Amino acid sequence: MQKGSCQCGKVVFGFEAELLPVYYCYCRTCRKLSGSAFSLVSRVNKAAFKIIKGENHLQSYQSSLGKYRYNCRTCCSPIYVDTDLQPEFVRLRLGLLDEEPNVVFKGHIWLSHKPAYIKIRDVLPQYEQWPDG
């Protein structure tokens, strides 16, 4: 089981599934929540995802229409995202995982929000938003 946790350790989650391909995400929300120019984001099948500890420490809010963000109410670490458009998945940030995952990079998303000071120097596909599929 792959496990992850918030910064303070009050929320622990796990999943018994492979991470789907990883994206560099430049959306404004990820940048604001991480304090960085981008986040590394992947999806996991919701049926394989479990809160192991600290469910009572989770709080959520709707950050945009049909998109719900769950974070630790103590340290504010962003635990996962749920969307109406992809209800079979949760989205996770790789920085929350406790062990280094085996990842396949799929591309760069939300280029429409990317700061001009970031220069992409690889050949991965680039998408204005979250790509279909």
C-alpha cells in the first residue's frame, strides 16, 4: 500500500493502486496552495483510496464549480481533490506521499495559468487545461 500524510501527521491516507500518469500543474489554485510555481499531480482510482487516520481532521471546500478540495484542518496540507467531471478518481499531489513513487510523466497542464518566468525545457505534451482522458 502506498501511503501519504499531511505535514503534521494527523491525516494519513493510502491506496492500493498505481498512480496514473503525473502532470506538472500550473493552475493558480495549485500554485497558491503550494506556494510554488507548479505542483506534481496524479490521479488514483477512488475505490482504492482510503483515509487511514484522521478523517475528523479533514475539512473541505468547493474551490470552483464541481471541484472539492480536502485539507488537514490543523496544518492545511492539501490531501486530495474530488471533481464532478471525474468522479471515479481522486487527485493527489506527489509531495504528500511518504515514499518516493514510481511515476510516469504525462505532460504539463494549465499552461493558461503558467507564470511567464517558468520555461519548459522538455518535450512532454502541453495542455491549456486538464486534458481529456
